[in-house]
Amino acid sequence: MEAYKRWLLRNRDYVHSLNSLANGLTWLLPERFSDSEIGPEAVTSILGIITSVNEHILDMAPTRSRLSESSSSTFSLYITLLKDLETLIEVAAQHYFGEEKKWNCIAMIEAAKVYLRLSVLRRSGYKMLLHGGENTNDDDLDCSKSDFPSKSRYPGIPDALRNHPEAMALSALSKFGENARNTPEPPTWLRRVQRQQVITESPPAHMNPKTSLSSFLSERGIPGGLFLTAEAISILRPLIYVMLIRKYGVMSWFPWFTSFALDIVGTGINSYVSDTRTNLRTPDLSDNEKNELKRRKLLWALYLMRDPFFAKYTRRRLDVVRNTFEPVPIVGLLAEKVVEFLVGAQTRYTYMSGS
């Protein structure tokens, strides 16, 4: 396993390109959207799992600012692996149990994701979940001060003491250290020993005690409570949607409207908290968190592809587009394939769930 990890680290760019190519080719598998064809989805799931594990190994590679795994990274990997398997589980459940009973399996998948996402939320110190918990929200790892060289000529020495002999001596030692770093690299075996010593002996600089729920609420006040409410809505929304579909059916408007309302309320609360600056305890959103709010709003477009809205409105518009471009030699063929692809993907809950 260690040899495989070293190979991944040496061929990082090649692995990224190969993963992207493999995942792209899976969409061209024959009978990809067949009701009873499990093979293509099994191939897609296996490639997705391999890709997720490779990405996790590369992301968790030790660096100067990250010497150990984040406490929530393991649960984030579990979420990613579950999402890689969920479509295969849906197709297999539909094949063996039928259209109606497949929702029982989908509900269990969503319940498992709720548990994992709540675990990520708690272990991350109640930070906003990025991409449904698949990405860890650890901005402090990327902004570690140890990664940036000091602009001072004598780092750590007050300005008033920089002309003293002690400061000059420290400067000489600093220059000696810089020259030592410019010498040829040590042998490979020595670098491995040094790197292993850094990983095993150096304590992680970013390890902070876990924030309890009571301390978080007492520190953040009402804005913190609203933020947790919005995150809870975002986490529970897919499970509530599936449970309503099990009870009322996929062609009922009640699950559709309820899920859409929960999305609007949750995102609205987060936007309100981020825009409110009157309370000094209101946390500022990072760039990743702002992008996450934008991503959640973009996912609202998936409601156009969910029944009953798709069956009553979107499907008709797609048929109009296909019929319009059908006489055109090349464009008509492309339009037909695009419509066929969208209609096939719409039959999978896991493709259009946004969870």
C-alpha cells in the first residue's frame, strides 16, 4: 500500500487526468440508463470508488501545514464512497424489488448520509458543509503562517534591537541556514527517514480541541443558532423528500414543493446570517463557503428535472427542441442525443437528487 501511495504522489497530474478520462467515458457505456442493466452502473461505481480513494490519498499527503489527517476527512471519504455506490444500489433495488420498493433502499442511503454529514458537521467544529460534506472545510490548513516566508530581515526580533550584535549574529545564522538549504539534496533513503520523523514526531499545528455544541452556541449567539438550523435543514432535506415520495408517490406535488421550500428556507437563513453584520459575533464566510451557497442555489435548477414538474412541463419543452432541430442534418442528431441523455438521466433519483 505504501508503494502505491508513493506512486500516486509521484504521478499526481497523470492520476488526475486518468481519473477524469475514465469517469467521462463511463457516460458512453451502452445501456447506461436501462431499467434493468446493472453492469454499466457497476463499472461506473467501481471507477468512482477508485477515483475517490486516489483523490483522498493525494489530498491527505503530509505537507508543512498539514501533518495528519483532519478529524472529519475520513467521514468525508465515506460520504463520497456512498455517493459512488448509490446509483448502483438504486438500479439493483429497482431490478430486484420493483419501482415502489426501491424507495426503501434509497431512504436508507439518505439516512446514512444524514448520519455521516452530522458527524462531519460536529467534528469540523460546526462549520458549513462543502459539497454535502465531501470536502473538508479546513481553511486554516491552507493559510498556515508557516507556509509563508517572513518579510522581516530579522524575523522574531524587535525593530529596536536589530542593530545589536545579537541580531547580527542571528542574521548570520539565518544566512547559513539559507545556504544549507541550497546545497544538493540528501540521498533518497535519508529523505524518507527525515520525512517519516517529521510526520511521526512533529505535533500537528492545527489540532484544536473539538468545539462542543453548547460552547459554539454561547460564542456565536443567535446567528450561530440560525446557521446550525440552516445546515440541519440542508442535511435533512433529501431524507424528508424521499420519505414523502414513499408515502405520496413520485408524481405527487407535495414532496416536490416541500423539498423546494426547505431548500429556499435553508439557503435564505444562511444568506441572512452572512449578510448580517450588526452583531459582532456573526462569523464571516470564507470564499469556499460563499461558493458553497452559490452552488446550493444552482442546484435549484434540478427541480426542473424532477417529477412531476419534468413530466408535465420540462419533457414537453425538450420534445419541442428535438422536433425543431430534427430536420437539420448534424444539429438534429446532436439535439436528439442530448434529449435522450437528459430523459435517461432523469429516471435516476440519485442523478437528480442534488444530495
